[in-house]
Amino acid sequence: MKILFTKIEQGWLTQVAQAASSLGLETYLVGGFVRDKLLNRPTKDADFVCVGDALMLAQKVAAGMTPRPTVSLFKTFGTAHIQLPGGWDLEFVGARRESYQSNSRKPQVEPGTIQDDQLRRDLTINALAISLNASNYGDLVDPFGGIADLEQKILRTPLPPDQTFADDPLRMMRTIRFATQLGFTIDENTWTGICQQAERIKIISQERITDELNKIILADKPSVGLDLLYRSGLMERIFPQLVALRGAEYRDGLGHKDNFYHTLQVLDNLSLNTNDLWLRWAAVLHDIAKPQTKRFEEGHGWTFHGHEVVGGRMVPKIFTQLKLPLNEHMRFVRKLVELHLRPISLTKENITDSAIRRLLFEAGDDIDSLMMLCEADITSKNKQKVNRYLSNFQLVRERCREVEEKDQIRNWQPPISGELIMQTFGLSPSKPVGIIKDSLKDAMLDGVIANTYEAAHAYMLEKGKELGLTPVSS
């Protein structure tokens, strides 16, 4: 395998090599950048290991660049960072060897050789290095057969897997993530090591676990990684609610589908059309409450009534547990979980304008995301059934467009405010104000009145009269 560097890459590689030479520091380009260049994957994150002071090397590199970039120094960790125009990130670290205690992932660190540094890497394909030293500039340093593993698409640890994963359990999730992103196979011994060490993932911070989980969810085919997490035993330790979906139960010859693998299929379907992390999370969580709502009805079979409502209530708790943001992203996921059955129900009945208006009103600007999720939720093995549902969904989309153009109901704001209601009838905040507001909304969504101020004002006066209210004289 040969690495072809761009002109820009050659420029800063030469600058690093010259700076290292002037300081007498043995220096190498290592890790993911080397791997991705060999795989022809786009990458802009370059890591450099030097045998000596990485902070001094980074400052020397920056001093030779025009314009001179800012160097971020992290003295506690002995690392430095330079960000270049065009999104290039250069990281510098001193070669080191590490030793771990069994109850912690924080290593005892001391200076080491390039071989020591490569030995502590998670996988052989991430232990590749390119020399930037004058004596062998450009030579590939591959002590563990990483090139052969790249060619064979195998993921393997440099050290015995038990030691690699005991030292830093997050490497188990990283291995699964690379298997998912690269389409590689995990070596049998390495896989056994992950299964045996799964319990140690509990010493890793939730933020780092969730970061790896997000990267798996963002892969081209995320089901690969989620299934590996499940089969290794990691998933039940980091996300037990998803594992609870696993399995199909039969009674009186009536069964239901395995909702874990259904969820993975929905996520894969959705991933063909979007890279939106939060829309993908909505796919992961859309059926999350099915275990809690599962019931067997005699003569009918298994039901999951209300799972969308219960699932919506679970979203904030799961986001808190996984240290995901409790902001508009969480609210978006919750909304889609709560609404994901609505478009499907519209395909099973005569679609009224009223039903379409309510869907548009509740979904707002997220209607397109909701429809994308619902289409992905069709996972039948019966192709005719899938095509029929997709055809019906297209009908719903067309009706949504027609009603929206006519009524402009998406993100609808009532033409009559609560303040105006109170002013009209001389009320303070009270139950009658809420009744009138809700009646106005329902009347407009049901098509009883037009979406205009005049129609709404007349309806407000009529509703107030029904409640025994008298308008205040102006």
C-alpha cells in the first residue's frame, strides 16, 4: 500500500520534519491519519509522536509557518494542538509507555520510545507510523502487521486483547465502531476479549461512551455496530432499555416481531436518507416503550397501546442517563417519538382535512422529518405490503402539501391571543380563557371556521356567550 499526500499535506509534513530535525527529536506521523490515507478515506486530523518534548516541537512548527498559527498547549498531558486554515488539525504528543491499575482507566505515564507508543494503541491498523526523520523519511513503521490487517479488513489488538481492553475499556467500543464504519471483521481472539471484558466498561465516563455510541449511530449502516454491542454484552451495560426490546413472544400461535432488530432495521432505513444524528436517535427510541406497554388480548394478539406516549416520557430520562443534551434536540426526539404513529394511522383511513391539519399543527416544521421516520418504520418482508404503504405515504404527503398551501396551518399561531380574550370579556387568567382558546384552535383545525382574525373574533364572541360571558364595553 502506498500513501499519496496532497501538496498541502506535504507542506506541513515537511515543516514538522524540519522543526523536529532542528530540535534533534525523533518524530513520526501516527495512527488514524496514516490508516485513513491508506484506505483513501478523507481525513484532516494528523497526530505526531516525538521522542521528547512535544510542546516544544509544536511551538517550533508554528514558528516556521506564515501566518503563524496559534498553538494550544496542554502541559498537564504533555500535548499540543495547532489548527490550520482549511480545517487541518495537528496534534503533538511525546512518545510514552503506560501502566494501569485494575480499577482505573487512568494510566501511570512515563516517557518511552516509538515502539512503546505503538504498543499502547488500540488496534494494529491504528499503530501504523510514518517516519519523519532524515535517515528514513517516509518509511512505514508497522511492527504488528497493521498493513496486512488493512488488506484483509481485520481488526486486531497489538497486545493480547485482555490486556488492551483491561487497560482502557473504551477500546472495546472503538473496535466495534471501526468495524461499523470501515466494514471490517473483528478478529476472533479480539472479539472474545471484548465479550470477556465487557463488565469493565462501567469505569468509563458516560460522556466518552455516548460519544462512541453517537459515532456508531452516524455510520452508514449503524445496525452493524448496535448488534455487535448487543452480542458482546456491552449494550446491556450502557443502554439496557434498548436490550429490553429484544425477543419475540408467542401465545396461542400469535406472536410479535423482535422489536430490537426491527429498531435496527428502521435506523438503517432512515440512514439511507439522512445524516441527522437526532433524527436517527428518534429512530432508535421510537419503540422504546413497547416492553412496558405489551399486552396480550385474547382473540386479537399482542398490543402495545400507548407506547408512543410512554416512549415520549422516557426520552428525557434516557437523554439524562446517556448525558445527551437536554435542549431542543431532546425535545425534537421526544416529539417524533410521540407522533410517529400519526402518519401511519392516516394511511389506514379516509384522510380528512381535519386530520391533516392536526398533524401539520402538531408536527410544525418537523413534519418532513416525521414522515421520513414513518417511512423508515415500514420493515415488512412482504415487498408488496411495503410498496402499498409507501404509496399511501405519498398520498399523505400530497394531502399535507395541499392543506398547508390552502390553510397555512404549519406552526399555526391563533389570530386571537389570550390577552385579547381577557381584554374582551374583562377576565383575569382563568379557566374560561383556556376553554375559549382551545375551542378556537379546535374549530380552526376542524375547518369549522377559516384561519382569519374576523372568523376567529366572531367565534370567540359566540363561545363567550355560551359560557355566560359579556363583552366589556369599549
